[in-house]
Amino acid sequence: MPAASMRNVTKRYGSILACDRVDFTLEEGEVHALLGENGAGKTTLMSILYGLVKPDEGEIWIWDRRAKLRSPRDAMKLGIGMVHQFFTLVDSLTVAENLALAAGGGLLSYRRDAEKLLRELGATLDPSAYVWQLSAGEKQQLEILKALARGARILILDEPTSVLTESEARWLFKFIQELKSKGASIVFVTHKLDEALAVSDRITVMRKGRVVGSARSCEVSKRELAEMMVGREPPKARRGRRRIGGTVLEVRELAVRGDRGELAVSGVSFEVRAGEVFGIAGVSGNGQRELAEALAGLRRPEGGEVLLAGRDVTRAGVGERRRLGLAYIPEDRLKAVALDLSVAENLVLTCYSSFCRSLTIDYRAVGEHARKLVGEYGIVASSIRAPVKSLSGGNVQKLVVARELASRPKLLVAAYPTSGLDVAAAAQVRGRISSAAAQGAGVVLISEDVDELLEVSDRVAVMVKGRFTGVLDACDASRERIGILMGGSVEA
């Protein structure tokens, strides 16, 4: 018996047809991957199933009964839970307290229940830890646990690995199989081909709001899925020959503390030259976020020095560093946007003074600038006046990348810039980063994707437990050598 069935579902946003007569069925006890590029309609379709969005046409059946889902409350009553790309946690409360709020229980009694739930599911969370202290991956774990605490039997996971480390993703895949064995029905929304094949029983592919194909995972190849999903093979970024100039960033014996007071970065030294892409590899959680925030001026170093364009900016704030030519793409895309502001307003957040005429803002110029970037980067939005909170996670990421690169920086610090992007969009971003370096920018590229780093970097450093275990030139770097260094071995 189908756990959920969506029939002829259509949803329009102005002139954009987000879902076009979509049929989708989730069988009881299966893992069904919903695959597609950013803006393909996946999140909209699942938001309809969760009661967040009202369809213009179509029917929804849950456990063979027609359902009217007017709100998430209706969906939850039917045992449907959804884990969104955007976190909905209370930062000032602990893990246990967030679970208590989700389940509707008392805070004091639920601390014991939370500990029991975490143990049973093999979660790595500390129930007494505050949410603001958690990594992005730990927050994702907590979101999934919240849905289960509400009694979800149908679980929708919207791009659940976009913020997870490899080890956390492996935990999630194992956890999904455990839930499946207990009878749960799971929709796994993703743009990653390998994940769809690894975790699901069936795969449905969406493109431009329509279902273009569906198959059992064991009966379809990665190439076939890629052709259904994007219809083309995206080109690789070309490192080419770039003219390497003078030093734009120098870091000397940098030490940075993490959110819990631990030494997250310890004695790191390196320099980045104009026209160079300096890649930093390593499993997330080894000090990369703290290093990036220290370079951007968001986290004060415990010790050491940071020099930007020859000036000591160790104690300088974000504004001064930006005036010196720094641009920053953070690990968490939501920290780089104002969700309630429009696409156009977010695209000029860091450079609005350039659009001021006397005491007023030239909104016509802002609009022209925004439309140009939306077109160049393929940002899918109903209009440039639409609030950013209406965009998919991948399109929010495109917006942040577009805004930062449009400033033509002297130094770009990019932390996981292709996170949450589909195959084609990720290839485009890598190409843009390579082009920025070719135009003279120095780039610090932090990524867990070794192939990505090898594709665009001139040098690759490997970070383990807050230190560099080695720095390799592009001609000497390989997956094997980087893997050995990620394991903790130190390059002689």
C-alpha cells in the first residue's frame, strides 16, 4: 500500500511553473530519492506534501485516504515529518530542550527521554549542549531527531547531506536503513547522483518542474540519471596558466578558539598570492570554519597575525577587510543573507553605497545589477523583488556566490562554495572561481571535495585537528596523497 501518493500536482509562482502535473508515489517501507537540479521543483513538491504550500491543482492521498493538508499541523497528525534545508532550531536552548519542544513534553522530564533517544539511534549529540555550539552537521542530526520525536512515519529529508561531513553522511545513510527496517517511508531529496544510488530503493528525477523519469536504483546507471537530470555533461573548470603575482594574504602562526573555548586552529602559517587558488582539504570540523571566520574578520584570533594586501588586519573588523578587497562565502549560506529582504537587496548588501546618489538609493541601477547577476548565475526566482526566503537552498547559495564574486575581490575566502549545488551549478561556480583567479584574485578555497580541489587549486593544504599536515603543489597532489594527509600523517 502506498504511504503517500501525489496525483497531477501543479503549483505556479507568478510566471514560474514550479510543479507541472506531477505524479509521485512513496511506497510503505521504502526509501525513494527525488533527484534534480536546483530549482527543479523538488522542494516545492515536498513542501506541498508537508502542508507548507497549497497546490493549485492535484490530489494527495495518505495511506489510501485522500488528505487535505492545509498546514504542517495537518501533515504531522498524519505522521508526516520534514527536515528542511534551513534549520528551525532554538539556538539558546539545549539539544534536549529542542527535542522536548518538538515532542510537546515537559523540559525536565524530557532530558532523560532525550538521552535515551540519542543512545537508541546512535546519534553523536550531547543532550546538554546548546544549539549555538553545534556544527552544521550536528544541527542537521537534531532536526531529524525532532521529526522522529513527533512520531513521523513518513519522513521527508530535503537535501540532508548538504551540510554534513563524510562521516556524518555515513551515519545518516546507516540511520535511514535502520528507520526503513522499522517500517518508515522516506523521501530523500537530493541533487547528488552517488547518494541517490547508494541510499534509495527507487529514484524519481525532476527537471524544470516535471517528472522526467523514474526507475529502481538497481536498474539505472549514474550516466542515465545525469542525462535525465541535466541533459548534458557540465564542462570542467580549467586551471590553465595563471599569472601569479605578489602576496595578497599572509597568515603567521595563527591560533583561533572555537565556540566552546577549545583551540580550533593552532599555529597555522601560509600565504596566498594574486592569481593563485590555495585549496584547503580535510574533513569538516577540523578548524576550517574557525580559520575562515578569522580570515574574514568574524572571529578574533587568540594569537598570530593576518596580513591582507600588506596591512596587518589581525584585529580589524569585517568592514575594513572588505574595503581592502576581501570577499567571503561562508560555510552556512544563511549567515550571508537577510531572508526577508528581496533578491535584489541581498545582491547589493555588501556594496549598497555604490548605488547611492546623494541621500537616496538608485533602485533602477540596483535592479539592473540584480537582473544581470540573476541571469549570469542562473538564480531561479519569481522576480528580483521576491524575498530570499522563497528561494531554494541551492539558489540562495548561487546568490551569495554571485554577490561576492561581483565585487571583483583581491582576496576571496570561499568555504564550501558548491555545497547544496547540483552538478551543473557546481561546475559553473568552480569555473567562476578559476576565472576570478585568472583576473588576479587570490583565493582560499575550503572544501571536502578532493576532486574539486584538484580541479581548480594551484596548491592544496590538508587540515587535521587545527593544523596543516602538509601543503602540496598541484602537480604533486593526488587523491591518494591527500587522503594519507587527511588521515593525520605529516608531509616530510
